[in-house]
Amino acid sequence: MINYLEKNMIQGICNSNEFKGWLLSRRWFGDKSTLSNLEFDVSLHYFENITKNIFLTIIEIKTSNYSKRYFLPLIYYKKIEEILDSSEKTHSNIVKLTENTFSKKLVINVENNQKIFTLNLLEAEFCLFFWKKMLFDTNISERFPSLDLELILYNKQFEDDVNMKKVQNLIEASLYPDRYSLSINQLGKGNTTNTLFSLNIINNRFPEQDPISYVLKSYKVYSTTIEPSALFVLVKNKFPNAPKIYGTIKVHDKETIQIMENVPNNGNLGDIYWTELNKMINTIFKNADTNYSKFNDKSNISQLIKDHCLETIRVSSEIGKYINNLHKSLILPSQIEYSVETVDSGTYLKTYTEKLNSMISELLTNMTDQPESTFFNLPKVSSILIDIKDIIEKFRSEFKAQNINIQPVHQDLHMEQILYNKIDDHYNFYFIDFEGDPQLSLEEKKSKFPIEKDLASFLRALSYIKFNTLLKFIENKIIRKDKYEVPEEILYNLFFRRAARPLKKVLDIVLNVLNTWEKRLIGKILKNLKADYILITYFYIERALHELNYEILFRPNMIITPILGLKEIIEKS
């Protein structure tokens, strides 16, 4: 039936409500709140059938006042085992891929007879079959120009022996595929807006050797990205704590696939913070009915954190110098877009204040347009955004320095963007994902910012860990099993509804411990960094507003976290 799956038929299927619902379930598909009514059109901006069952597509999502494009390569299959390599035929992987497959019964007229068959479509990046064809099949690579595809190699990154060997390994695997075994593993636990995989290549002649690994990134939003140039600048400055970029594949002159160095790591930095904090809370506060009043004493809380969060304190003390080196390495005076500029603080903050006020007004409009039963349409939530406008103006008036230095920064520096590697007792950190702030337009991503933008972004990650830990504690220890209760609602009541506050006093004590934990780590992180507190707070507010918008678009049930972050700023001010 594959011969009948031509562009017009696929486009018709893409406009079915079933396919639109499947799109909404994808992690990378944005504007979920706006598009949840399925009243949008899907068109194929680009469509190529590069093999018997791989469709390279760029879809465009349209409404009367909205348009966005996504890179969406698809694999068609009858039986899922037919498109899987032997290494992929595990029960858990087959279940995962089957659950993520779009399936639809179709009726096709074939020689005056109606035939019914099941169309199964899967995101192609999840199968090794797709990567083998795109990276190692010379029959396809030779057709790249006719398919409007282009492979760009970053030759400057091949100059040292280690990276030269990695690149040669890629080339040989494409020339002599029988000599190599390949496997892929998804990275980021699926919690990323772009799809990320590690590609592992084993030389069959030397099976005892460790595989050479690479990171494959598929940019789901189809637009120009600033990441390749940022990584290239870091290489020029000999910055050792970011992956090298080996090549990209362009579709219609836009990078859609990137091949990068897989830096050695034990996980992301957030794993350390999350694991130690949750272990401490679960170990100490086992029973919600126990008297924990001794933790009303600050010295007891400090000792508790010191005893249970040793690694967290240590990495917090070290990460500041790495962030400082990153900012230095993003400067390349010979290129104007990577140089440092000095701007008038009054003009800069006035423009930025207007931008933030505009964001708040837009958020208020979007939130009040939702049904009255919607959580984020509650008056107390809206009032926080109104109060934040006054706080922003307060900070603007309190800033005294006449000038502000702006430069290229990471823009989206949260803990999952920092990988750590621990050998013996030594930590090393690597920064990844230099795509810019996902909430900004391309032109805004190309802008320069004070370094405080990155510091504020990093500190916001502490707030997320703190409140998600509290939500987890509520779910495990506070919720009554005989009643339908939602952790987010209990957390809302704890902060906003005095009459409906949970009766368990342990919640206030746990929150006090978490606040002390956050405050102590902020001091460790910012120690020895030349950063302005007002600017950090200013960008902290901006980050929380972006997060609120992001959660409304992608995870509406999670908006309580940025809302509480904004509430804390109001109370501290």
C-alpha cells in the first residue's frame, strides 16, 4: 500500500482530528492550550519519500492568525519489527514505539476494489533505520541536492587527534557499513522539545573496544538556529566544557539535524540537586503526623542540609567559576555579534520594562480568555501578575549604575543544560543546548544580554526543584487516599487560601526547610561572581514569566511553579 501514500493523501490524513490529537500529544508540539480545540489546518510545506517507507516532511500549522512549522520525518510500517534493528527489538522499546505510533484505518480503491488497511506512522528519529539512511546510506546522500538537503561539515573541529578519529569513524561507517554495528539511545528522558539521541558505533573487527558515541539532535521547530555558530565560537576560544559540532544536515537551507560530540557524563546537574534533596525530605519526614517542631530552629535546619546535601553544596560552590568561564568564552571581539557592548542602563531597562509589561498584559489576556473553571483564570493568580508590574518598576528605579555590559550568553541556562562528569573526587561540567531562549524570536535570540540573564535562569531551576519536591511530598504523604485530591491544588491552598490550608503542620516545616536549602545554595552559587542583585532579580522575573507562558502552552497543570516563584518575589520585595 506504500505506493498509494502520496503527498495529497498524507496531507488529508494530517488534517484528520485523530492526527491533530496525536500532534497535541507530542512533547515538542507547542501552543497546546491555544490549539486544543483542533481548529487548525496542517499543510505539508516539504514532502519527500526518501525510501520505501521514510517520509521527510515539514508540516505547517495554521489558524487565521497563527503559523508555525515543524520538522516531522515519519516512518510507515505494517509490523513494527520490520523497521527495527535487532538491538531495538526489546519488549520495552516495542511497547514505547507502539504507544507513540499514529494509527488510522484507511479505505483505498485499488482496481475497482476497496481495500482496507491500517496506516501506522511513527516519528522516524526513534528508529535506527532512519539514522542509518540519513547518515550512512550513500544512495540517499548522493541524492541530497535533488532532495533540497545539504550536509555541512565543521572541519575546524577535526584538527586534534581525538576528534579526527571520531569523524573518521563516522566516514568509515558510511563507506563500509558491514564492518560496524550501530545502536541509538534516547537522551533527556523524552523531556526535551527537540529529540536527542546518542549514536553508538562499534567496530566489529575490534568488539572489545568501547563504542564511539555521538549526539544526534533533530530540531523539531523548523527555523534558523543560532547553536552551530555559538558552538563554533567556543571551539575557537578553546573552551573545553561544551560539545564540539561535527556537522549539520539542512533542509531548505535550515539546520534540522545536528551531529555533535557526546561528552562524557554521569547525568545532568539537576540530578544531583533533585536526588539529594528528595532523599533528605523522604528520610527525615517519613510520617506526616510526627512532631517535627525541632526544625523550626534555624541551626537544626542548617545541620540537616549540611548532613544530607554534601554533593549539592559542593557543586554549587564550583559551578559559578564554570559559568564565568563560559561567558568569557562566548566573547570573540573580531566578530561584532560576539563582542561585548556597553549600553545606557536607563534606556536599556526602560525598553526591557516595556517588554515585560507587554508580556504580562498578553499573559493576562490569554489567561482570562480561558473558561472560568480553569485554574490559571483565578483572580488571585491574575493579581500576582498585576503586582509584578509594580515590582519591575521598583527595580528599574532602584538601579543606579549608568551603564550595563551586554554580551552573548547561553539564554536558557537551567540545570538540565549542564552535564557533569565525576572521576574519583573531581567534577567536570559541560554546557549544552545553545539554541537560545525558546520563548524568543530568532532576532531576539541573536541579541546580547547582561550575564545576569543566565544566572537568573540557573537560580529559577532551584525554585522548580524546590516546589516539585514539595509537590512530590504532598502526593506521597499528605493526599488522602479515600478522596480525590490533586497535589497542585493543595499547594495552591497552602499559599493562597487560608481557610482551606492543609491541616498538616508538617507542610509548613518542610517548606521552611526547602526555603533555607534554596537560600543557602544561592549564596554558594553567586559567591565570587561579579553580578548585580537587582539585574538578577529583574531577569528572574522575566524567566518566571517565560516559564508561565511555556507551561500554559505545553504543560498547563504545571503553572503553579512559576506562579509561586513570582509570588515569592513580591513577598521579598
